[in-house]
Amino acid sequence: MGDKVTDIEFVLFYINHIDNPCSFEHEGKQVNVRPVYLEQAREILKHHNFENPYAKELLENKPREYS
């Protein structure tokens, strides 16, 4: 029996990765993956049925912060 991840846990995972993104080196330059996580957050907001409206609101606010 697996543990179900709550909306808030799911959103906090993304928020953490948006605020503290990893980076990698490509062709001698550091590439920040924040834009990838921001795009994923936007897609999640379009398609995920949130049970917790506060979690949805948290995730909605994060892309605005980096716009």
C-alpha cells in the first residue's frame, strides 16, 4: 500500500525546484532549468484536479514571481 502524495506536497516539490533549480553545463555555459519547471507548473495548473485550493493558489503564484 503506497502513500498518496497530497496536493500541497506535490506543489511544494515544484516550488522548491523553481526557487532552487539545478543547472548543467552545455557547450561551456551553465544552463539553468528553472524555465523547464515553470512550464511544467503551468501545464500542471491546466490539467491537474486540485483537491486543495490553497495548493493550487501557491502554484499559480510561483510563475508570476519569475515573469
